Amino acid sequence: MKRIKYLVLVLLTQFIVVCAVAQKAEIYGSVLNSRGKAFEPAVNIAIQDYRYGTTTDKKGNFSLKVPANKLLKIRFSYVSLKPVYRTIQLKPNERLHLSIILKQGLEIDTFSVTAKRHSYDGVIHVKPVQIEAIPTPNGDVISAFIKRIPGVYSNNELSAQYSVRGGNFDENLVYVNGIEIQRPLLIKSGQQEGLNFVNADMVSDIKFSAGGFSAYYGDKMASVLDVSYKEPKAFAGSVSGSLLGGSAHLEGVAMKQRLRYIMGLRYKTNQYVLKSLDTKGDYKPSFTDFQLFVAYDITDVWEFSLLGNYALNNYNIIPKTRETNFGNIFEALRFTVYFDGHEVDRFENYMGAVNLKYHNNKTQMNFTYSMYHTLETENYDIMGQYWLDVLQNDLGKDDFGKVAFNKGVGTFLHHARNSLDGWISSLQHRGQYRQWHWGVNLRHDIISDRLSEWKMIDSSGFSLPHPADNIGNRNPTYIRPKTLRLNEVIKANQEVASNRYTAYIMRDWTLKRTDSSVVFKINAGLRSNYWDFSREFLLSPRASVFIKPNFKSKRSYRIAMGLYSQPPFYREMRRRDGSINKNIKAQKSAHFVLGTDWLFDALNRPFKFTVEAYYKYMWDLIPYEMDDVRLRYFAENDAVGYATGLDFKLYGELVKNAESWLGLSIMQTQEDIKDDYYYKYYNAAGQQIKPGISLDTKVVDSTKIEPGFIPRPTDQRVVFNMLFQDYVPGYPTYKVHLNLVYATGLPFGPPTHKRYQQTRRYPAYRRVDIGFSKQLIGKDTKIKAQNPLRYLKSAWISLEVFNLLQIDNTLSYIWISDVNGSYYSIPNYLTSRQLNLRLILKF
């Protein structure tokens, strides 16, 4: 009897289930790609937690019976594309139409294939995950990475600026999502610089070329940094903080992934780092910016996007004292200054860009409008009363290392009331059809500049320079009115408006033999530029050839050449006295690049070795002086020059599963300025007359000297960089990152503004930064369901030591003078050893 009851119960249960399943509904529709085409082979359609489904037909259509009155999750999937899910619940016999578009690439765990990739085109590709652990005192890992690329030079860890293959800071192009980014004009030092425009939290891809780049980019002469921001596929974010500031970002999707957004907020203060400088005082730097990028799919082929940025950089300092020891064992000196006054700088800028994009399987077109507005003010009145003392260098004396006697006293006073208001608007179109690329751009610039600077130097009661009627003349018989002549005066009130028109056309070819024994990739293009201020029309043909001996070869070669022109921006047009040269022309150069890369295995791991040789001939150059990150142009096209060198790079896993790279650059760049001759004067004894030194100053003879080629301010002969990464064996979550730099000194000279005198050399730049990091949370970390940390994808904490070896690197010099006209150079040292603690959370 019990068995009969049990059998009846089972049969009843099965009947109920069958009846429930028998209540069916239906979904039908199509699954197509972004171009409206069906997939081959078919798209898979499955019901999650059920063992049946269907596929699309040749036209992309499908039909599938589904259980009614059930909450179902339908999965549409195709190889290499990210699946699309739809959640439904239908009534019995209900039919639902679905139109599905599959277009998002499948997202997999990020890993580096740089050493294995063999598409050598002269452009370095990198993902942010590869560089996020680089220790850097300015907090900008992207600029820190760029500075470690062979051919790139920087002797200032406080600045994000860099020079490339003999060019200066103003010769580098920076693009974000195809929008050219401008840098502030009034910033004079790295400690004022604030945040670089590129937000590393929002970046998806970084491309960098050190020269020989295509006609797609222009119009500058040195390098291109091309950054693309993310288009998110899901909700995510990050938060990071350190002693140098912090950042946060959010990204996500909405409206069935048709709307994608990412935003980032950053704050930086280098107050902690600036305390290590020789000049002590009350530093109050504050740098903040907010960025937003939004993309929306209007249709399957039209996309609208918006990029916006607001940045506010404030730099306030009340200097108090400074003490710098310098010299050598034969003459040790101490420079002591007591300050009065303060400096207040404010750099505020806005940037907005809208883009309309059309794309299908053959054609892509972008229509972009962008606007950049900068408001910059620089105000300071700083007086310094200084003592130049000689230190006791006799080891046998009790006062060894103390002041033995005073060599000079004086006062300097620096004053500025500068303001600049700049507007740059641009209307741009770029397109591509198969292998053809083209583009046009109209840009309008308006710069309003107010300059008021002067410097006064006083030595032992005498104002310098010291003509006969100058204040401080103690000749009681002199009755002419005494005047005050300042050391340097800049007064100007300028407004410059101009239009720039550019266009380019470019094509790619791929040629190979039928047996794949030789592969050629050719890129050729023509770029044009017209600037209505100078009425100068320029054409820049460019071409590059990529050669691969055979398809399986581990070696490839690249040849690139072309003409590059750089029409002046406002800074190049302005003379030292603040006036504008209305006859200024574009600087021009011809690039020749020959390179090779080689993939090989060593230590049972893959490596990539790259060598590039280059030569750049330049004409119509505008000479300039470099002081920290401020460039002072002479605003005349009166020089020719060249740059030539070799760059070597080795990339790979020196330690298994930890990427490292080494770079070595050898370079020389020089220029010859027209009509820069000078005279040497001699007395009756045949001795050269030196003011303040020679006793007999009566001129009886002279010799005309033509300096010829002299080093450019960026002539850095040898640079070695290394980024080494390692981890504790058996504990890969404990990592170490070592950053080492050695660079020979740059040229400099006395503050006479005579370029031929600027041939001395700074001491070599040597620096070691190290970072120790621990992964607190990773993909293998087990966290309880109730723990709020379960939402974190990763968490890292790191301890960074900047300038590990406590080396005093010289950035620039302060020049002081005595009443006899003799100059003394006092070094301005960069930062000393500092510690930084950093925490990074990603969710």
C-alpha cells in the first residue's frame, strides 16, 4: 500500500511539472553586428540555467520557445565579442520581439604582449596597468614613463615636461581622444606646474612617437603623445591617496550600454616634497582638476561624445631663509639668504570638446569642435638679503666647515605683475576610408598678455648695473641727477589674434611576396599648414617603410623621413622685452630615422631589443634660453641647427613574470646663430682684457670671434634609464620597483642673454627612486559575503623612497654679482630624499 501511495505521488509531481513546462511563450527577432550584418557562423542563444537554446540563421533571425511565468536570463554570444544578456518574464502564449546588436569586444584579463608583438612602426604602445607602479614624486605615472623612453630627456622630477631628441618642451604634441592639448604659458618652475592634463585613471591606451611620425599628426617638430580614454563596459571605479594628494574615478554604462561615461577627480599638493628644498618657507601649493568623458550611440553607426576638463592650480609661497653650500675642497662657499615678501600664482583653465563619429565596415569620420580657455596670473615681490661666505677647509682647524670670512653681501629684489588670458577654438574633421586617411582643421587663437617684471641687484651699497650717474655713486663732486637702472625690465601689453588652417591626406599600403619572404608596409602622406599671421604656406611630405624579411622573422626594420614645420605660438613670438615680432616665421626641420627591432629569447623568456638612429636638420630656428621649465625666446628666425643620435631599448622579463626595461641614448644637438660674433680686446702687453680682473684696461688690439655651432639648451649627450621590477620568490604579491636615471649635464651660461657664452655644463643628473608594494586584495582573495571589502577588485599599498641615494642634483643657478662685475653662480638643487605612502583601491 505504501508503495502505491509513493508511486501516485511521483506521478502527480511529474504531471504538475509537465503541465507547468507545457505553458510556453516565444521570443523571436534578430542578432546583427554594428554594421547591420548577420554573423557567420551563427550567434548562440541560450537560456541561463536551462539546457536548451538555438542559433541565428543566415539572415541573423531566430525564434525560441521559452517557459512562461518564469524570470529568465537570455544570453546572446559570439566568439571574440562580449555576450549580451536580456532578462524577461512572459505570460503563456506571449510573443516578444528582440533586436540585439553585438559590437563590444570581449574583455579579458589584462596582460602585456609588448615583448612578443612585432609590429614595429616607430610608435610605442603601452597600457596604463604596465606603468601604474612607477615611483614618481610628481604623482604622474604617464609622464614618468614617457621620460624613461630612449630619446626622451628630463632633469626635473617635479615637472611633467620633457624634451625629445634635441627638441624643447614646446615641440611636443599631446592628444587626448584626437584633441590637441595646450600647456600653460606663464609657468616658470616645476614646483608650480600642478597636474598634467592626462588623467591616468581614465586612460585605455597610450601611443608615443619620438620622431618620424606620420602626416596624421602635426604641426610640431619633436614628438607625439596620443592618449585614448576608456569607453567603459560595466560599472567600476578607483580611489587612491598618498602624501602627495589623491584621485578618484567612476565609470559605467546606461541605456542598454548605448551610454558610456567616465569621470575623474584629482588633487595634488607637493608641499611635502618642497620642504626638502634649500629655500625654506611657507609653501601652499594646491592643484585640482575634474574631467568627464561621455559617449552615446545615437544609432548603430553614429556616436556622439563629450570631453570636458576644469583645472585650478594655485601656488603660494612665503620664502623665509635659504642656505646652500657649494664649491670644492679648494674653496668651499656658503650662500645664505633671508627673504621678505611672497609669491601668489594662479593658473585656471577650461577645456571642452564635442565629437560626432560615423563608422561602418569601410568608413570612419569624426567631426569635432573644441574650446580651450586659460586664465593665468603671476604676482610676486620677493627681496633677498644675501651673504656669500668662505668656509674653513683646513681639516686641522677647530672651525673646519664654519665661516672663515665674508666674501660679499648684497640684496636682490624681484617684482612681477603678469596676467594672460588665452582662447583657442578649433573645428576639425578627420576621416578614413579603407587605407586612405584625411583631415582638415581650422583653429582660432586669441592671446591677451600683460607683462610687468623687473629685477634689481644691490651689492655693497651699489645698485647694479652701475653707470656713473647711478644711485650708490659716492663721488661728492658729481652733480648730475642720479637715476636708477634696474638689472632687467620687461613691460608689455599685447593682444594677438590669428587663424591657423591645416589639412592632411595619407595612405597605407601592405606589399608582400607570394611566398611571404619579404613584407613591406608603407605609409605616405602630405600635410599642409597656413598661418594668416605670417602668411606662410607650408607643405610637409612624410613617408615611412616597415620591412620584415619574412613572415616568421624575429627582426624587422623601419625607415622614415619627412619635413616638419612648427608655426610659432605666442611664446615664440614674444621678444625678451615683451614686444612681438610681426615678421616671425615657422621653424622647420627634416627628419631621417633608421631603426630595427629584434625579438629573441634569453633566460627562457622573451625579450625585445630596439635600435634607432636619427638625424634632424633644422632651419629658421628661434633661439631660446631655458630656466627650469620656462623658455625665453629671442623671437628671431636667425639660426640653423641639427640633432643626431642613437637610441637603444631592451624590454622584457629580467625576472620571470615581472617586466623591466633599459634605455640608453646618445645624442648631440647644436645650432649656429647668424651674426653672433663678438670681439676679444687686448692691452699693450698682449693680454686679453677681463673686466674686474685686468689692471691695464687700455685697448690697443682686438680680434673678431665667430662662435659657429654651439650646443643647444637641450644638448644632453648621454642618458641611461632603467625600470626594474621584481617580487619576493613564492610571494608574488610583494613587489619592488626600482627607477634609475643617469644623464649628463645640460649647457648653461651667465645671465648675459648671449647664447655663445652658454657653453658650460651642469653636473650630471643622477637619481634612484624605489617603491615597495603589497597587494592586499586580488582576484584570488577570499572575502566573506558580509564583508564590505568584497566589492573591491584589487587593493595595493606601497612605500616609495624618492632620491634614495640623497644626491644633490642641480636644476639651475642664481647669479649674483659684486661691484667689480664679477659673477658667482649659486646652484639651485632639486629635491632630497623623501618618503611617500600610497594606497590604491579598485572596485
